[in-house]
Amino acid sequence: MSRLKPPAWFVLLLPAIIILAAVVLIPLLLSLYSSFTPYRLTRPDSLYRWIGFANYEKALTSIHFWTAFGRTVLLLTIALNLEMLMGLGLALLVNKVTWGQRTLRTIMMFPMMFSPILVGFQFKFIFNDNVGLVNNALQSLGLTDQAIPWLVDGKLAFFSILVAEMWSATSVFAILILAGLFAVPRDPIEAATVDGCTPWQTFRHITLPFIMPFIYIALAIRSLDVARAYDIVQIMTNGGPARRTELLWTLIGRTGYVDARMGYANAMGYISIFLAIFFTVYFFRKLNAARGELGMAS
Amino acid sequence: MAQVQLRSVVKKYGSLEVVHGIDLDIADNEFVVLVGPSGCGKSTTLRMIAGLEAISGGEIAIGERVVNDLPPRHRNISMVFQNYALYPHMTVRENLGFSLKIANRPQSEIDRAVEEAANILSLSDYMDRKPGALSGGQRQRVAMGRAIVRHPEVFLFDEPLSNLDAKLRTQMRTEIKKLHQKVQSTIVYVTHDQVEAMTLADRIVIMRDGHIEQVGTPLEVFENPVNTFVATFIGSPPMNLLPATITNGEVAIENGPSVALPSAFEGKVREGQAVILGFRADNLMPRGHSLPMEGQHAAFDMKVNLSEPLGTETLLFSSLAGREVQAKMLNPRPVSPGETLPFQLDLTRCHLFDAASEASLR
Amino acid sequence: MNENLKHRIKARILKALHLVALFIAMAIICVPGLWIVLNSFRPTVEIMAKPPVWIPSELNLDNYRAMFGAVGEGGVPVVQYFTNSLIISVTSTVIAILVGMAGGYAFARYRFKGKAGIFIGLMLTRAVPGVSLSLPLFIVMAKTGLIDTHVGLILVYVALNVPFTIWLIDGFFRQVPIELAEAAEIDGCTRWQAFWKVEFPVARAGIASAGIFAFLTSWNEYALASQLTRSTFSKTMPVGLRDFTSEFTINWGGMCALAVLMIIPALILTFIVQKHLIAGLTFGGVKG
């Protein structure tokens, strides 16, 4: 008699699937369920009252939600694009160096080692209107005699958050794109220069298509981890003052933990999950397309 | 007019000098092959002409123009690379038309030039494929096509055939030769394969350790090598070299027989001079299996250690004066190892080199 | 010669610009971190001074002494936090690597239906924002009594790290030619032996770097830890940083000292593995 043996790959993947199911999937199902209830931490019985899509309706009609949502998308779009461009620039700068490149690469990885919360504190400190590095420097240089309220004014705070986020993540792009630049074969580049390309044309027509997959890997990796920005924002402004830098994540955190309205927070949480998944899937698809372009597809 | 001139061109990497001030004049429409063992500086020289490597000293001129500091795009050249260097993300058509597109030529002109190149190299069937879907020979042809669409003043080839298998290499060699006759322009071609150099070149430049050893037509360098290096590098199998001394007006091979001094060298050697006697396998043949030797020649017996039948001839490996020499046998018959045969050496085609300087004494 | 001269001058200018740009970029990267380190050696009075003190009059270890001696403002139990962080990060990393090795091997060596789908699915679990996940996790952990325990946070970090570990290790195993394992099997190894004696040693450096990546993620994680830990017994250092803040003031000096304590292990580990880390990320991604 033959017993059906599960295939080896399944056995090997099983621990991963179990742990992810237990820690991610089941809580997510719970949160999906609770998003259809008016669940409050302080009133456990409220978990069993079904209210349908009321939480979602509430979120989707809330001006607070939409401003936070819009601001989150805006921050992500600006941050990811700028990080990508600056990472590319940085990688190109380092790639051109002929001496001490190892040292430069090591320095480049510096911000990657900083915990996002540390980045938050660090830039909260740097942008502090009273004792911060930026204001101190501006004042000592005589550029202004006022204490610029970097973290209080809505626009300036958004800018400060953007700077902190970019400082912490640009090096991820730079490192990955630099790896891409190393992998570009030298021949086609030389062929292009002989074919009459200016340095810019060589970059545009040869180098860029070659490093495109690496750019998308970086974008995919970053978008997997994009909610790291929550740590930074929570420390720097926590969405405040007066919701002027509210992002989806800080709104969720406050609604859930401070207001204890878990059901409502979970409903918004689901929307944030779909946002993250959207970005990730989008970049994975781009990655595959770029790979196909170079004939690297599996 | 696109002659290429190199004057005292030097290349240094840091303190390491790899090309030591070479001078070379390449005429318009000439096919010049730079040949030498790996590391001799031939590729570096080519890349300096292309502008891919900066020159550390001297002067390079293309046409009438000094191009020392000009980037490649201002030199009006094109280049075929060893690994083809095709753009993997472009189709064959796009690869061929790329340089013209970059130069902002009208689309109709690009199409015409691409079509023409495709016809010359019979690429028309693969125009919409990407390089990844082509065979080695096809890629090679695309690389050449890419070079010719621009009608440059100078073509540079950097070991273009070294990645092909033997049969394809012979075939492509012929195509390159035909191409030169068709497109009429100056070609500088780098290879380490002396057969390629002999068959393709109008003139061969033999390089070693960053120096030019000899420049000449294929026959010149074959017939009159200036030193033992060129003598062994050009021609297959390599020239046999035996140390000898001029004794009593004869060439006394070390630990071996003496042969008469070839008449071409009379008065050019002195008594007691240490020399090297050089001769090719084609001029050392067993009696009865050789070309008629009407001029001055020597005769001696040698034991055959190994024979390699090649069909019309057999290559014989024998020992003379304790050294291995290679000989040829025409109208071959089977030879068993250890068999002793009477050999004839055609002295009119022998070379003498000075033992110390290794330079030809002719 | 004029044309040549023009190009030579242009090349010189570009080179100078390149160096200037490089210097500015590196300065921007380094200054914030160096400022933290500098401030960890300065007394709070000097940090808060107005007008600012640019050249420190004295550097001392007061902040570090206060931190480890649990005296001074707040008395933050730094040693306890450090131990918590270490236990949680190391344990979760070891488990994540074992789970990730099994998973990565499955992706690298077996062909099965829906492979790409399963892979993306695993990755997407990583895309769930920490704060969105922390709400339901908080409820589940509270119900199962795992809240505020090492075990609870370890489990969470394993789950957090497994997707990425699989991605990296998959890449490393695919760099090991399959012929190697096949040769070992022909030489008489079982598949199990072939793995441990041949494939694992070859991929070991890469696996180690995946481990360090996982360690750093756990070491630095804040969003989940801040909700799932409550007391000194399980708080990690990133959460502990908040102990230096009170309603209206922040003890910057003390915080900088703790920050330095957090960065140093991360710094050392990252430098050790940087090469493998980059290779792993890009190989897995590019070769599909």
C-alpha cells in the first residue's frame, strides 16, 4: 500500500507557511472581522456586534482619513522618486571613483544601520527649533535670526519628514544601483562611445536599461518596507501638530491605541495594507518587464 | 583620407609602462594587423587609437587631425569587439541603426544604411531578433554590420574572431577580407593568431612587451624575420632554432653536425661567433619526400620520434643535437616511431641570428 | 591642437565637479550620525546652550556613566534593554534562518506549480505595515498571554524576517551549481548529507549575511515592539529610547548615548557582511 507522501518542497516550505499564518494571516483575518464591528478595547463585548461596512463608510467619508491618505501617497511618491534619483546619482558618483571605493561604499551604507526610530529622534533633534543643528547653523551663519519652526509649520514639517526619510533610505537605492552598475558589461558601453554617443547618451541608451532591473529591485525592496516611515514620523511629529503631518499610519495608530477604537482602526489598516501591496506588486511587475527587456527572464 | 599615425605613443598605468613609445604609419585604405602574444600591448594600442584609453605620451593622428584628447565620438571610427558588445535590449535592426540614430540622421537614411549593411552581411532574416536569440557567427556579423553602417574613416577590430569555433573563424576571416575590398577603408585589426594576421593583412605589425618588433607585408615577415621572436611567432609550425657556432667558415650546430654557411650570410658573420640557426619545417624534408633542392643544401640522418599525418604531408618530430626539430614529409608514407631517415636541409632558406641579441644577421 | 586642449580642460573641470559633488554627498550622509556621537559626549547644558556652542569645551563620559549606572535623569534600565534586545534578536534570527533555509532551498531547487505566486505571497506578508499588523496582533497576543514576553516578540520577528530571508537564501543557493550536489550524491551521499556537506558550506557566507540582515531588522524594529512590550522585562532598546522623553523635555545627551550603544553592533555586523548582502539581494532579484 502506498501512503501519499507530501512533496519535498511543501515540507520545506511548511515552517515558513505556518509561522506566517500564525503571526500575519490569522491576525489579519481577525482584523478583517473586527473591521466589521465597532470593537473598542475597553468594551470586549463590542467585538460580537456586526455593523457591516459602517467603519469603511466612516473612513471613506472622513476628511481626516482622506487628507492622511492623500498625504501618505504624496509622501511615498515624492520620497520613492527622489530617493531613487538621488540613489542613482550617488551610485554614479561612487562608481566613477577609481581610488578608495570600498571606503566610500562603506560610508554609503551608514544610514542603513540606523533604526528608523533613531532616524526619527535624530532629525527631531536636528530640526529642533531651539537647539537643533539646522537652526543653530542658520543662525550662526547669520542667514536668519529667527527660530524656524521646522516641525511645527505643516509644510516645513512635511519637508523635514521627507528629508529624514530620504536620509535613511537613499543609501539602500545607492547600494543596489551601484551593484547594478558593477554588473553592467563594459563592452556595450565602449561600443556606444565608439558609435558616437556622448556620455549622457551612453547612460540613457545603454547603462540605464542595464540597471533598470536593479532600480526596480530597490523599489520593490523599499516598498516592502515602506511603512518604516511610520517610526520616523511618529517620533518627529506623531502626525501633529493638529494633524498637519498626519499620515495613514499615524492616524491608524492613534485611533487604535489612543482612542481604543480597534474596529475603525482596523478598517483603515486594511486600506493601508492594500496601498502597500499595490506599490509592491507594481514594482515586482516592472522588475519582470525590465528583466524581459534584457533577455534575463527565467 | 584616413591614414593613422602613431608617434612615440606611450601608455602607463600608474608607474607601470605597458606601451613604450611606438611609432607606426598606417596608410589610407590599408589593412594593418597588430599581432603578438597576450600582454604585448596590441589591444591597448588599438584602444588608444579608439580613444577608449587615454594616451600617456606621444601623439595619435587620424587623417590630418591629432586626436590625443578627443573622445571616441569625435574620431570618426568604428570598432568590432571581441565579445561583440551587442546591445542586448535592442533588436538587430536597432543595434545596426543605433549610431546613426544617435547622430540624429533622418529615419529614411538610417533604414537605407541598415538595409545595405544587412545585405552585405546577409543578416536580413534576423533583423527583428534580439542578440540573445542569435548564434555566435550571427552575433559576429551584427557586430561587423554595426561598424560598417556609419562609413567611418577607420575600422578597428579587437580580436573579433577569437570566440568562434575553428570552422566559423575561417569562414568569417574570408568575409572580413571581402568586406575590406567592398567598403574600402582603413582597418586596424588586432589578433593573437598569426594565421589570421598572415591571411588578412596588407601589413603585419608584430608586437612584444609594448614594443614593435617588426612591420612588414605577410611575406616579408615570414621570409625575413628580424629576430628569433618574429621567426617563431610567424608561421606554423614555428621555426626550428638551434644554437651553433661559426667554425672554419661553417655553421657548427652545438653537439651536432656542421653545415655549410648559407651564401646569403657570407661576410656577415665572423669566425667563432655564437649564432642561432633557424629553419622552417618546410625546408627540412626526408630525401625522396621533398621538393627538389637545387641550391645549397645539407644532408644528415635523424631519428623520427613522432609523426602527425596531415593528409598531403606529414609532420615529423625528430631530434637533432639533442633538441626537437620539426620536419615535413611530402607524398607521405607511414613512418614508425624510432625510424631513422635521411634528411635534407635547404640552406638557401635558412636564417642566422646572433645568439646574444637574437637579431637577424642578414 | 586647440580642439584637444578644449577637451582636456573640459575633462579637468568635470573631474573637479565630480569630487566636489562626492564630498558634499558623503558629508550629508555622515554629519547627522557624527553629530549624535559628538553629543553623546557633551553635557546637556552645552547641547542646549543658546547661542550654540560649536567647539565643545569638554567631552566626557557622563552620559554613558549615567546610562549604565542607572542614576541621573530617569534612571533608564539600559542594561536590561540591551539584554532584551540581544536575546530577542539573536533567537529570532536563528529561527528565521532555519525556516528561511528550508524555504529558500525549496525555491532554489524544486520546481512546482504556483512557485511565483507563493513567492510573491510570502513577500507580501512583509508588505503589511507594522502599525496595521500591530492592532490585531495586540489582541491575539493579549488573549494568548504572549504580550510583554520575549517569546511573543521573538515569534513576531521570525515572521517579519522569514520572507526576506527566503528571498536572500534562495538567491545564494541558486549560485551554488546544482552539479555540486549531484556529484556529492553520486559519490555516495544522501540528499541530506549532500546538502549539509556540500551545498550549505558553499552558501554559508551568504546565509550568514542573510542572518545579519534579519538580526538588524529585529534589532532596529520599533512599530511592533512599542505595542507588544510594556515593561522593563521585555522592552527593547528602540522602545527604550522613548524613556528619555518626558511630557515636555527630551534628555538629548542620554538619548544620544543609548543611540551610540544601538548603532555600534549594527555598524560592526553590517561592515562584515556588506559584500555578501549586496550580492544576495541583487542575484535573487535579477536572475528571477
